[in-house]
Amino acid sequence: MMTKRKPFVLIVTLLSFLILISCNDRKTFNAKDSYKFWAGTNPPTDLKLLKGQYWQSAHWSKEYILYLSFIPTN
């Protein structure tokens, strides 16, 4: 009877852990951080960022909202 219970406890523990670590959304109101989260790199030095907002859902489908206000380069 104990051997059947161990896999069940392990599965429940792993599922609980996966659910808990996937519940962190990512958001910022900083223009540089918004650009970095969106592009994956720091903004170029000649790009002047004025305002920014970024949100990424904690859901597995990965929904995004991005707003950037900037002065374009020549």
C-alpha cells in the first residue's frame, strides 16, 4: 500500500511546484527595462526612450502588453 502512495505524493508535489513557479508575471514602468524585456537586449545608445510600460502574463500562453514612447534615430 505504501508503494502506491509514494508516486501519488511525488506527482502532487511536482505539480504544485510547477503551478507555483509559473505564477509570476513580469511588469515594469521603466522605459529601458521595457525595451530590454521586449527585445532581449539593451536599447541602442542613439535611441532616446521617453516612456515605457511592459507586462507579461504568468500564464503558460505568454500574453504581452508593450508601450514605448521614443525619439527615433536619424
